[in-house]
Amino acid sequence: MAEATAPKPSSSVKLVLLGEAAVGKSSLVLRFVNNDFQENKEPTIGAAFLTQKCNLPTRTIKFEIWDTAGQERFASLAPMYYRNAQSALVVYDLTKPTSLVKAKHWVAELQRQASPGIVIALVGNKLDLTNESASSSNNLGDDSEGDATEGEADDGDARKVSTAEAKSYAEEEGLLFFETSAKNGTNVSEVFTAIANAIPETSLKGARGPGATQAASRTEDQSRVNLTGPRDSAAKDTCAC
Amino acid sequence: MESLSDTRWDVVISGTGLRHSLLALALSRSNKKILHVDENDYYGGPEAAFSLQEVDEWVEELGKAPTSTLFRNASIWKSEEETSTDSPTLSFSRAYTLTLSPQIIYTKSKLLSRLVSSKVYRQLEFQAVGNWWIYNAEEAVLKRLPNGREDIFQDKNIDNRAKRNLMKFLKFVVDYENQTDVWEAQSESGLDIFLSSKFNFPAHLQIVITALTLSLAPPSETSVKWALPRIARHLTSIGLFGPGFGAVVPKWGGGAEISQVACRAGAVGGGVYVLGTGIENVKVVEAEDTESPAFHLALSNGEAVGTKLYVHEATDKDNGGITTVSKAISIISSSVPSLFRSTVEGSPLAAVSVVVFPPMSLQIADGIQSDPVYIMVHSSETGECPAGQSVLYSTTKSSSLSKIVLQAALESLMNRVPNQGKLLYTLYYEQTAPSGSPLDLSFDDQLLEQVEAQWREVMAEKANEESFMQFEERKGMEAEEEDDNDY
Ligand SMILES: Nc1nc2c(ncn2[C@@H]2O[C@H](COP(=O)(O)OP(=O)(O)OP(=O)(O)O)[C@@H](O)[C@H]2O)c(=O)[nH]1
Ligand SMILES: [Mg+2]
């Protein structure tokens, strides 16, 4: 369908994933990019780079995703990935309160050091381990299992971070907020779509005010020099090489 | 938590400057266990890029440790806050990325082909260096340097005899390697004598040609054998990646951007990165076999690590060539569009213009300006400043007068362009070349050769099976167009 119509404007958006080890950053990316899940995903060493497109009604966003390692010994990596990033996904594990503490630390560092216009989404992952997994955090009126009380429950609810707590923090800091499950896919594409929508259109066109200078997207603007000649850009659009 | 000392490292690299970052990139598919540390808490070392606040911190640090580094005498000047609201002012700290490495990269440079063959060019964005201007003191104007042969023909400022001589020289210089009879006898002499004796160039043309070499010395001290390859490079680079330009710069902070992209590749390849950690002590040990460490390193964070190879940044000072330069990074409240206006059809929007002040073109109160000044004007297209402003990178050879000389050049430039705006900020500093890598306003491919030599040393016999920085597309990138699950 999309091919039949005139091509929509397309732009690249750099996104960096940050968060404590084992909260599910790579799993979220795997779900978003390959619609897959691995029960025992090995920890990321260093960082990984992936891309995925996100089709919006009026434009296509190509995410250039940097998935960083959460283990403490890789902590020095983050600055080189959030430099010039237009968006960040800060992930915690909603069954592990310390991971939210770590997430807050990342948010503070991003607000201090990253591009001024950066769009940050706070994501509480592993929603499937709660007994409200069928509902999405943005849609709490859904017909989830009746008594989805926060805190410990006797029916295997492992949730340790309440939606309300994380959400009010996100609101205070002006972050997008979602609870997700990389395992069953809940809310995963929604996170990326919300980020894509939150990137200001002006920054995508390269027409930027002082506030968005460094967060401006890397679109093919008039000043770009192609190092590989016209052949490559044609190939990029048509084949998988 | 696994500590750094639990691993038997194959290579420990100290410093994340351009050279060592490129080494990390070159080794990123080698499966070697690599630890890459930097004593600074930022990436890029001597090629770093900073926000205004980070510049403040950098200047303060330099003040504390003036001898241990390649930089010194750094100071910042800011325009006074004005009470009137419509007068232009500095934007906030992070609206700026001031780079310590604004070198231009000729399109012929091997660096570009290596960035392509190693696939990291996809994460970089290059922009064109457009017009070159030279200041003419007699007429007190900036003159655009001709951009190729057609331009020279059309230039009304050059008389026909000079045009003929110029064309003769251009024809020679792009073939200088095969015409050694013309220049070899004079290879050590100054470019001025060579150009006047062999090509009948008047003084102002000698100056123009010298400017193309980006020589920091006057024509008389710029040797023929050094200059010819550079002039040839300049001329043969034009048009290679599109009409109207022969050099590029990476957006978002020049060399700093390349070094970070290279380190990212190192990290994707499994390299471990630790900032704020230097090497405090090195002990060379007798290795029992090829598998055991040959170096014991004491890190400044208290850990001790063993490694087979240890690569560190040279901080000893050079003693040949030009070793110290004075630099100023200035922010002005104008986009100076006249400097960037293209005269060549189909050329990309230039983000950088080069302005040259030849020796003795500037009025200095207590002395003469014996060396040229180069100002690289970066537009806001580079992502280094907000729209409506520009960042000016000025360089001249260090002398007791160099600070005044830079100031005079800056003033002169601003007075020559319409709506020049106001000077908002200047960072002044002096930089000394580390041994083996002379200071250069353009990227010197020699650095890449040094990286390749180090890569060979690390790879040992495996270097023969693989080519330097020649990589396949990474899996994630490959899948990019194939497995598109569009949401
Ligand atoms: N139940 C459940 N498990 C998950 C979910 N997401 C990830 N996991 C599991 O959590 C573990 C860690 O996931 P990763 O995606 O590797 O975590 P990470 O944040 O990338 O970890 P590092 O790379 O070490 O920083 C794996 O065993 C995953 O299978 C989820 O939504 N639900
Ligand atoms: Mg991971």
C-alpha cells in the first residue's frame, strides 16, 4: 500500500537505550526490530546498533538505535551514544525498584549532558510479570484481571514499582512514559511511535531554532556531501546490501 | 561485578584522541580483548569538542596542570552582557559545540575511503568546505580564490600573461611527480623563489599559491618539496564528490565526531571503555609465553591490569617543523552569508569557508605579522552554533605577538563582511604538536599510516589475511532494509 503512494518524507532519528543491566533493553529492541523474544538473552557487551523504520501518517522515521550495555563496567560508554541523539529510551524493570533509581540517574545525566531538545521516554519493562499484563499502562480501564492492586499480591504479581510512582516522576521531568513487555509485545511499538511523534517536525527539516540546534535530525539536507556517490544512495533505497 | 583486572587484555589503549580511536575502529572486528581508557572524563582527547560550560572546565583544568599537556595559556573572553534586549547575545552552553579539531579533510584523503570501507561513514555527516578567501591588504578587501581553471579564465583581476603562467603552473603541479626535473634541484628552497624563477609569478600570486598549502609559514619558509604535493592535492580534490569543493568537514564537531564514531564501533566490537581513568604506572614484564601479559599497568582508579600490548598517546613534544600554534575559537552573531555564497552550479551548501591573511597583511601595533593567519569560518549548518551565528577557528604560528595578530585578523574579517554582527565569545589557547604528528590545518594521511602500523603490530601475522579497515556491513545494518517491520 505504502509503495503505491508518493513516498512520504523520511528522516533518521538517533535513539539511545539506557538502563540497568538485565532490565530488557535489548529485548525491547529485538521485539521492535524483529518482533521476536529470547527467554535467556545474553547481556550486551559494549553496544549494538540496529535500525528500524516507523511509519507515521505524514512521514517515515528511520530509527538508528544504539543499544548500550547496562553492566556497570560499561558505564563510560553512554556519553558517546547520547551525544547528538535526538531521543533516548530509559528502561527500568518494574519488578526491581533499584532499576528505577538507576533510570532516574540516567534521566538526570541526559538532562545535564545530552542534546538540549532530546526526547526522553521512561519505560517500565516486564509488565508480563504482573497480574495486569493484559492491560496497557495508557489504558488502565482495560478489562484486566479485576484486582490489580499494586504491591505484593498473592497471585504471582511481581510488581515492585507502582505505575503511579513512575508516572508522576515522568510527568515531573517531562518524559514520555510507558509500561511494556518485551516478552509478549505489550506497548513496545507504541513507545517508538510516541517518540517518533514527539520529535518536533522543525528539527526534522533541519530548520532549527537555537533551542534545538544539536538535536536537529540528520535529514538529507542541502549541505550533506555523499561520500559514496549517487550509486550508493540509490542502492540504499532498493536493495538489502 | 567483574573487575577490569579479571580479564587478560590483548590490547590496552590509552587516550581517545583521533589516532587511537581510529585504531580502536581498525581493531573492532579482531576479536581481541580491548580495554580503551582515557584519563579525561570526555571522549576525543586533543580532538575533543565542547559545550561552553565544558570549555570553562577544560580551561580551568589546563590552568591547574600547565606542563603535562599539549595545550596551554587558555583564556576565555565574553562580550559584556548588554542591557538593551535586542542586542545579540550568546545562547545557552549546549547550543554550542566548539571543536579542538576543525581540520578540513581533502576529498582525496584516505581517511574518507577508510571510513567508507569500515562502514562507519553511515553515522557521520560530511559537509563541504566552499569558498577560499584571501585578504588583499592594498585594496583592503577579501578576494575569492579561483576555484579551478574556468574560474581563472573568467577572473578579471588576473592579466593574460599571469593567466598563461598560472595555467602552466597548474598543469605542472598536478603532474609534479613525473616532472622532477622542474623542481628537484630546488626542493629545499622556498616556494616564493621557485614560483618566481620557474613560473614568473609576481608576489601576490606566490602568496595565493602558498595559501592553498595551508602553510603556517611565509612562502619563503615553505619548502617546495613540502608544498607541491599539497597544492596538487588541493587541485585534484576539487570536484571529486561534487562540484565546487575539494574538502569536507564532519558535522557536529569535526575530528571529535570521527573519534566518537570510531570508539562506538570499538564498543560494538566488544571493547571496554573507561573514562576518567589514566595509566599511572607501566611495568614491562618478561612474558613467559605469547599468551601471557607483557605489561602490567596500574590504572588511576586503583585497579591493576595485565595486557599483551599497550598503546599510548605520545605526549612528548616534537622538535621539528612548526611545533606550537596559537588558536582562537570565536563566536559571532552573524551567519556571514556572503562568505558562503556559491559560484558553482550544483554545489552543495557549504558549511565552512577558509579565509587567509597572508604575512604582513595586517596592521599590528608593535611589530609585524610575519606569518599567515587562517580562519575557518563554520556556519550554523555544522551544528556547532545556533542559526544566525558562526564559529570562527583562527590559527597562526605561535609568537610573542600571535594573540594580537589573531585579534587583528578577526577584526579585519568582521569589518570586511556586510552585517558582520558582533563578537560574542573567544577562546584563546596555544597548542603544541605531539611528536610525529605536526600540526596541520588539514587532515594528514600520515596519521592513518601510523594507525595502520599499530594495527599491524597488534594483528601480527593475521594482518596479512585481512585488509586494514575493510569490514562487512554489521548484521543489524544488513537487516535494515530486509526485515522491515513497519509499525
Ligand atoms: N518476563 C520478561 N522477561 C524479560 C522481558 N524483557 C526481557 N526479559 C528478560 O530479561 C533478561 C534480560 O534482558 P535483556 O534484554 O538482555 O536486558 P538488557 O537490559 O539488554 O541487559 P544488558 O544488555 O546487560 O544491559 C533476559 O533473560 C530476557 O529474556 C519482559 O518483558 N518480560
Ligand atoms: Mg542488552
